[in-house]
Amino acid sequence: MRIDKDLKNRKQELLNYFRNRAQEYAREITIRYGVSEFKRRASEMNKAVKTIRENFLNILFQKAQREHWNNNEILECILLVYYVSYIIMLEFRNKMWLYEYMTFSRRIGEFWEPFCKLPFQYPINNIELFTPPTFEEVKKKLTREIEEHIESLPLNGGQKNELIKYYNKVWSLVTSGDIKLELDLHFIYEGDKFVVDLKSGFHSNEKGNTNRLLLVGAIYKNLEENYKMQIFVRSEEDENNHYLQTLKNSGVWEVFCGNRAYDKIREYSGYDIKKWIDGNVDWENDISSEFYSFLQSQDLLKYLMW
């Protein structure tokens, strides 16, 4: 298949290529595991489609580098490659293991988060990605600061040691292990450091994740770098969703839902991904007729939305 800047306009050709390549893998996987091992076949099929995408993108990146494509040209081709790979993942996973509504709706949502990170990897604006601190680094920094402060207090050695002991007890109450401070996006824009979490939506089982985000946000807020903490949510705001409202009213996180989330992606990255989605993402017409019929029979078409 020809790879050039015009690839962004050849969705059907790219779909055909990915389907044919995936079919080759599907035959091998079925022979290897047999029809009864449907879960294993589904897992291997997802890995196979990711491999197809990675191999294709490696060639694309090499071509882009050699021909000096700009970030906008690279990004629009990558967006299409990712979208097409998502369609193929859905189709062939269903061939291996039929979807039910909860798994299917969740999968559509899961695709959105890495997709929206792409404009930050190939930005139009002048933004810089940075590596987030580890929990161990933060803990050492804060511990050093409090110990230096305690040392400056007009207390005797025993009293100082007692304060440090109680301070360490507080750390043991916070967590029995390390807290993962890495979120979906970490970038510098116009001199400010942003930490962003991407969420397709908030569900009834979000308590643990909400508590983690509140803790992680509080840790970042207590660091000297003055991080800006934001959450981008694909779905429109639900005023009845307790977990979403808790984060919004926390004073730690700024929350942007629906079109406001897309507006923020455009503001920081410089690329209007919502416009691209409106012009290119057409789940119902891009999926195969066989898969469409299945989704229609199971009342799953309603979950095809971004």
C-alpha cells in the first residue's frame, strides 16, 4: 500500500489493507488455539492488530522523516491509522468472541483516551512533554523539607525525633505502597505545567479512581512547581454523577466535559481534533456489514459515539 501525505484521504483503502492483514493473522490464531479458546483468540487478535498498526506507523514515520512532513501532516495520517485500527480490532474481536453491551460500550470509550493524546505527541502549538515525578521522589523531597523545618525549631533532640517519628506515621497512613503519579498527559504550555487525566465517562464503580485522583491531585498541588490539574471527559457533564461532581468541586481539579474538553485539546495542542472526528469518524458506515448487522441485532449501535 502506498504511504504518502494523501493517506489521510484514503480511509477505505486503509480499511481494506488492515482487514486483509488482520484476516491473515486471524487464520493463524484460529489454527493455533482452536475455536473453543475464544478468550485467548480474542486477546491474540487484539495484539495482532496492534502489531499491524505499529508496523505500518514505523514505515509512515520513516517516510515522514525522509520527506520532512510537518506535524499537522503526520498527525492527520496517524489519526486515520488509529481510527481504522480501532474498527478492525472491534470487528475481529467480535469474530473471536461476541460482544455484549457492557464490554462493547467500555471498549469504545477506552479507544478515545489514547486517540486524544495524539495531538499532544505531534502538536501544532509549541508545547513540551515532560516526565512526571515518581512518588518516591516526591516523598523524599517533602520528607527532606519537613526534616529541615523541624531542625530549625527551638526544640531539643528528643522532641525533634518525636516529631519526625509522627510525620513518618502520617506517610504510612497515606499508602502502604507507592502511589502512581503518572497520568495521561504531562506538558508545558506557555510556561505552565499541566497534568491531565482523560476519561471517557464516569460510571457507578468510579469510587476508587475518584479517591486516587483526589489524592494524586493533592500531592501535585503541594509541590512548588504549581501544576495545573485538569480532567477531560468525553461525555457531556452529568450533574447527577456524584464522582464527577466530587472532582469538579474539589478545588484540586478543573473538569471539562464534552465539547469543552475538545476545546481545551485544541487550545493547548493547536489541533482541532473535534473537527477531525466530525469529518472522519463514521462508525456505522465504516464497519463491515456483517459487524453492523450484529450490533443492530444486539441494540449496540447506540454506543458508537465519540
